[in-house]
Amino acid sequence: MKEQVSFVHERELRKIGLQSFFMNIENNHYDFLSNKLIKDLEKKVVLLNSQIETDEKGAGYMKHMEVYFLKKELYAVSEMKILYGYKHFETHLKWLLKASYSSEINEKQLFRWENVENFLTSKKINPKELSNYVELRDLRNLNNAIKHSINILDNKTKNIKEFQNKKVLEYKDLLSFYERVEDGSMNFIQSLSVQIEKDLYEFDNERIENISDKIVKRMDTKTVSKLIQKLEEKNITKHNKI
């Protein structure tokens, strides 16, 4: 009986874990820090520009240079928001997949997005039908461009909504992009957790029929009977638990 209860207990705990997974995702703490830094840098730029306007001709050279470097820093911080935002998503995606399919997936597979999509497809989960897939795709492509490209306006990023028809990006373009996609990655994770729960714990008649077809093709009647008996021993209804 203890063994029976342990199977049910483990199953219920796993289901609850999936259902509450999204609520336990930690906030992106870098956003808070970077937003404060951006505001401070912008205030400095505004102050310097106002001083430059009142300076005598040619006297504001050093302030012009300081504004130049402040804007470079603003651009760098904006890039980091995108890099960290995707890393934050990636960390939780890997945890969710490993926790749900620990015996079926190798963590090394998860470093390539194509492998993630192929694995989900094998579970009859279509990534493109999950919430905010487009926003996540844009975030992933821009993340890769920032890390690997000299010019981040490559073939996969030049058509991003905020970047269209632009030859040079300003930091505000990056921030505008991030504002659009920042909630998308966690919405994707939440949508995925719902589909994983269905894959692991929901069995309609069609799915049960498919499972039974596979079993009878490999087992004789005597072995099938043993399997049914073993399943009944390991499972327990709420009525029996009471």
C-alpha cells in the first residue's frame, strides 16, 4: 500500500509542480538595475546637452565627447538587457524540459534551438502555436546577432518591426524592441508548461487506443494480463486512498 501511495503522491506532486511552475519563476532582476542605470545616464546626457547650448562657441568639446561616450554606454546597457532577457528565458526553459522529461532529454541538446523544437514536435507540441512565439523568435535572433555579428542588422533581424528601414540603430530602438518582447518569453514558458502537462497526464480515448495498439503488437495475452495487474497494483483511486 505504501508503494501504491508513493506512485500517486509523486504523480500528483509533478502535476502540481507543472501547474505552479510559472508562479515560481524568478523575476528578471537585471531589468530593475538596468532601467535605473538607463534613467541616470539619460539624465546626464540631458544635463550636458543643456550646458553645451549655453557654452561659448568651441568651449563644449569635452562635454560633447562625454555625451558621445554616455550614448555608447546606453547602447551597451540596452544590448545587455536583450542578452540577459534571453538568458533568463533559456534558463527556465531548460529547467522545465529537464524536470518534465529527465529520462528522455540530454541537456546538451538544449543549446540548439532546432533541437528544442524537434523534441517538442516529437511530443506533438507545436512551438509555433505556443503563446508569443514570434516575440520569442525575434528575441532569440537579436540575441544571437548581438553575440556573434559585427552588424546586428543581419538577415534575421533587419525585418524586426522596430528596425525596418533603418541602417543604424540607436539605443532607443533596442529599448523599444525589448518593451514589446519582454513579457513574451515567460508567456511562452507558461503556454509550454500547459502543453507538457497535457502530454504527460492527459489520456483521451484516441491516445489510449494508440498505446494499447503498440502494446498488443509486442505482448501476448498472458503478458498483457500481467501488465494490467501490475498497473492496477501501482495505481490507486481517491476512493481507496480514503
